[in-house]
Amino acid sequence: METEMLIAAKKDIEENGFLDVELDPTLDLFTEIERLKKEKNAILLAHYYQEPDIQDVADYIGDSLGLAQQAEKTNADMIVFAGVHFMAETAKILNPTKKVVIPDLKAGCSLSDSCPPPLFKKFKEQHPDHVVVSYINCSAGIKALSDVICTSSNAKIIVESFQKDQPIIFAPDKNLGAYINKATGRNMLLWNGACMVHEIFSLEKITRLKVRHPNAKLIAHPECEEPVLRVADYIGSTTGLLKFTRSDSTQEYIVATETGILHQMMKANPDKTFIPAPPNNSCACNDCPHMKRNTLEKLYLCMEYETPEITMDDKVRLAAKKPIDRMLEISAKAGL
């Protein structure tokens, strides 16, 4: 029989996506999270776009490729995923016997939401001669309909693993797909999806910013729109951008991606200046509202109570695992 506490917890998650429990304000959450990691043999994986406090307490911080690789090889009993829903799903796909929890079940993704599986299935059926390469920023349902998954770190290598005459559908990000088409000379059929954060950058404001900072380099994620990429000094995955700022001699950068990565850039380069690329309005739209749903308080609660937990149908999981395994195999051969 369910306890009153368990019933209340389920109601919280159904309504809010997270446990709504009042915490003792004197609680040292950093210490408590470290304690829970040891007690529960848990690993905390965090995306670069998480708030600084979460990044600082994580066992591993990375982009989608790195996080998938860490999830595949972990020996932990519980995977705590500080990211968005599709990332935690990927961890569960790769670790069906492990418990995977996420601080906020409603931490979704505008890009993933732009590609509903039923609509994509019909689209795929209209092009039976095409293979499907899907960006990892998609749901388990889309992964299950794909031939191979890619990330922004390995998309070029994944696409080039197919013969030049092989027709390809690329989903769900049209901007990344267009960038890879240009980089590879392909003509992939692109699903019309996009990330709300990477489409919000203002070329006009970036141009004005470059006038005020003439020595700054513009570095951009390939999910950005083509006009921004056209004027960028460097284009790369989240990890690629971070590595570039470490190896490049420039002292000032305008960064066209989600602002969470600036924390790691500043830690790695305390003597350099990093300026978030401005959005086309006055809001903080270069912060992903989904990524920022996760907080240190929610993280502690999900570890303490081991909920919200990621679950999925095993048939979908097995179908989604095949293209992820193929991605990891190609990436390993390429030394990524």
C-alpha cells in the first residue's frame, strides 16, 4: 500500500515535474549531494548548459556525445542526469538495469519537441530510399525511427560514413543539417526543426558588438542560423567551442550558444573575456529555459528520494539503442 508521502510525491511530479519539498535553509546542499553520491553509488552527469552550482558538483560535465559515452561506461547503480529529458532518456536506453533520475521531469527541449514521432514516421515513409541520421537532441521515439544518431561533435563524420550517393534524411535540426550539408557537399533532406535558443541570436546586435570589441572573435554552435555562422570566426560543438578558447591566443570572445558554457570557459581561461551573443530582443533568451529548470535544490531532492525516474517501453528502448550504438562505434573508430 502506498504511503501518504509516496502519493504526495507522485502528485508533485505529475503536476510540477519535480518534488515540491520544503528544505531546511541551513542544509549544505553541496555536502549532502556528495554524501548521497557515495551512499547510493550514484554518478552525477551534467550538461554544459546547467547552472554553475550544478556544474561544480557534477562528476562529469560535457556535451551530448561526452555524456552518452559516460552513461555507457559507468559502473554506478544510479545515474543522476542534470540536463534535459532526452539526455536522461539516452542514459536509460544505454543502461536499462540502472536507475536513471532527473531533477525536473518537465525539463524538455524545444528542438526535440519540434519533431513529433508520429509526424516524422509519416515523413520517413514518404522517402523509403533514405537512411535517417538524427541529431541526439530528439526523443526516444525519434531515435527508434533512425538508422544512426549523431551529435554536433561527430555529425560530419557520421554523415560521411555513408556513400555519397546514399540519400539521407537529417532530423530534427535544420540549421545543423544545413551546416553539415555545406561541410560535406551533401544534399540531405532536412526536417524543419530548430532550437529556440540558437535561433534567437541577432546578427545586427552581434555586428554592433563586434564594432565595440574589434579584437573579439565570434564563436558559434552549428545550431545557429546560417547568417550568424557565416560571420563566425569559429564554429563547433559545445566541447569544441570550449577547447578552442583554451588553445586560441585571442583574449576576447563573443559566444553564440547557451550561456551555461561560459562558466567552464571562464574557469579554464580566467584571464580572458567572454561576452554572450545578444538575442534579438531584451529577454534572457540565450538561456535555455528547459535546462535552467534544474536547480541545486531539485537535484538534491531527486537524489534523496530517487525520483523523478526515467522509464520507457522496452521495445522502444531496444529500437532506440541500435542507432546510438552505431554512433558510439563510429565515434570510437574516429578517435572521438
